[in-house]
Amino acid sequence: MNFGNVVDHIARNTPDTRAVGDPERQLTYAELSAASNAAANIFAARGVESDDRVAICLQNQVSFLTAYLGAMKLGAVPVPVNTRFTDEQIHYVLDTSDISVIVTDQAFESVATEVETALTVDGSVGTNFHILLEEVSGTYTVHPRRSDETAAVVYSSGTTGRPKGVRHTHGNVIANARGIRTYHRLTRDEVGLTVSKCSHVTGLNVTTTPLLLAEAENWFLPSWDPVSVAETIENCKITYTFLTPNMTRDLIADEDVDDYDLSSLQRVVIGGAPMPTEQFDDAEATLDATVLEGYGMTETTPLAAFNRPDTAVRKPGSVGPPAREVVDLRIEDIETGQPVNRGERGELLWRGDTVTPGFERQQREAKSFVGRDGNRWLRSGDIGYLDENDHLFVVGRREDMFTVGCANVFPREIEEVLYDIDGVTRAVIIDTLDDRQGAVITAIVTRDGDITEARIREICAARLREHEVPEQIEFVDDIPRTATGKIDRVALGELFGRLSST
């Protein structure tokens, strides 16, 4: 099944139901169906064929979804481009996915001029995409696709400047959307908010595609602003959204948000980075909504594990049970590759309906997949364990783990303690090098108030094992992040990676 068909099925059943909106325009399902058909015709007229890649470099807006579905209907492959990428990173994406057509705007004029065919929503470069949508036919026969054929390519940015193009099949997208729709009980009465970027797997596949499959309403915001989010929740009666931990903290900390009625909000999914345990209570109390942490990767589309709204007991620090209806989980010893016992830590490996078959130009596939007992497994690079009730706990990244003395240190576990300290607003643990001791634990901290190094060490000493207590504490005004919003540990390592031996 071609996922692009979804909007056409809904348009036949409930044509006048609102599908999507942004600050500039709104479309019903009938209008979205016709607009995406027109987009397919536009791409076809410019020589795009089945399996060709179509880049979409836009902020969250109705035009993004129109182009995304239009490319799918043609049998082509939409490639969302992160608008936070540098020009160098965007050029890398365009080259790696062999892009000949791009839909963008004036903000990316320098990039668009180097693509064979540029379509811009503001007419700044090439042909005006909006004018074409009004001029061409709104009917199109959707190109059939098998479930194992590529539906989209989503680029996952690390910290090295080289994005990785993750292929999602139509089967991946449908399994993910069905799973999230089921787990979070999304119905056609839902009103969703997409403020996480659609170029990222969360904005695209935690809100946008599941809400489409649920025949629900979805509102796009082009950029993150707590007051705009609160205003949209009040005016549009938002019931469901996804936020990163940073977004959640900003929303509940902004005093101007108190002026808005957020009572329509029922569920907030948290993900994209670890959320300190104690902040869940603050978020639920302020938003008066159920806050649910989940776990996933771009490579799992991202459904892998989620806390469910109907779970009787939610465990602090857990990302919920694995989504076993769509994935299998293997946890193995990082040294031997053998399965660990329940409760023991190991690397998380995934296989199943939401797991990518691979990457553009087979980037890093040899390192990302391994064979175990005749099956192909995706290596996540995450370290975690399952408890006796099948709840998954993620303790950190394998690449972030370091050794102090003879003991392994997982930064997330120390960061959880730091976030519990009054006055600490952000915290990151990295390893730094000391000429005398080797690796030592350094805490990078932003603060609100007069919290001191001595007080931080005192609390850490009471709650952590001796070898986990930070030896170095650095207070900073801000913590750098990557283009996808994750902590930039490479940048922190460059700033604080070596201590003076004097």
C-alpha cells in the first residue's frame, strides 16, 4: 500500500473534515487530497519518476505535507531536509540522495539555485509552487507501492556534521502510524499540534502521519515559541502533541503561558532526549495532561517503546514496555554479544515492522546491523535493561559511556541526580582528560540561583557511588545542541575536554 493513499480514503469518507492548518492556511481532507494530487502532477511534469528523490526544505507548514504526500503518490521518495542544517550539511543530503527537484523558500535560495529544478513556496527561486498547485489538475492515480519499497528518507544528524539518510518503507510508515494511533488512542476527534520539525522523525511520525491515519486534525507551527504554542492549544483546542524535554521545560517555565487555557490538552508525548524523572510531575501538574515518555530512533520510524495512557503503573525513569506488536528487542552484553538476563544492562538491538531496511548509499550499514541466530538486528548504540514487568530503562549511549578507574560510567544516571538538585536547570556529564588521572567525570551545569560546587558534590556523594561523583563542575550560560536538538557532546568535549594538571 502506498501511504499517500491514506488522505484519499479519508477524503472520500469525510471530505469536509479539517485535515491540516498552519498560521497562514487550512485545508480539509478533500482539499489536501486534491492539493497532493496536484503536487504529484507538478513533479511528474518535471521528470520525476518512481523511486526518484524529492527534497522538501521547509519549516512546518501545510505546503510541506502537500509536497510530501504528492511525492509519495507519484511513487517517488520525499526527503525532508532539516532547516537547521548548515549549507554544507544540506549539500551533503542533496548529493547523497541524488536530488534533482527541491521544494523550499527564500531562506534556502543559495542551496536551491544549485538544484536542477527548484520550486519555492514564495516564488523567490525557480517556479512558484503555490501558483502551480492552483493551475494543474487535482486528480491523480496513485502509483502502487509494495510495503517493502521506500516511502521516505529521513536524515538523522549526529555531531560530526555528516547526516545519515535513513530509509523508511511504506510498511515502516504504516506500522508506525498504526502503532502510535493504537497506543495513544488517537481518534478522528483528536486535534494534534506539530511543533517538532517535520524534517525530524518525531514531527513527521509521532504526530503528522499517525494523525493522518486516525483521520484527525493537525496544526503546524513553523518554529518553537512557548507563547505561540499555548495560544494554539487554547484557540484550536489541541488534545495531543509531542514535545522534547527542552520544549516542555520552556513551556512550563514561561510565565506568559499562564495566561492561556490549556485545558483541552489530554496527552503529551515526550521524547528525542532523556527527560529527568522529577520533571514529569511538574509537567503534568502545569499542563494538566498525561505526560508519556517514549523511546525510538530515526531507524525505528521511531516506534520502539512507549508508555501507554492506560498503563496502570508508570515507572519513573522507564520509557515504557517495548512495542512488541511491531518490534522484537534483544539486549546483549557489549563485550560478548550474548543475551543478558532480565535486569542486566546491555546494548539494545531491534528488529521488526518499524525497523529501517538500511540507509542511503548503504551508509554505515556494516556497523549498524548484525546477525544473531539467523536474524538481522539493528544496533541502537543505547544501553538499557528490562525489569521484571517488561518496562524498559535506558541508561545511556554506548558511545557516551566511559571508564573511570575500572568502572563503567553512564552519564544519564548522574544527570538524573543533578536535575534533582534545586537550582540546577540543565546538566550534562562528559569525561575529560587529566594528565595525572586519565578520564575524570565533569559536570556541565546551567543554574538558576546560587547553587554551589560544594553543594552539588555533597548531594552527589550522598546519592551516587563513589566513582560516579563529578570531580570537575563547570557552570555555563548555555549548553550547545546539534541541528536535531540533541546535546552536542563533541562541542562540549572540545571546550572542556582537558583539565589543567597544575
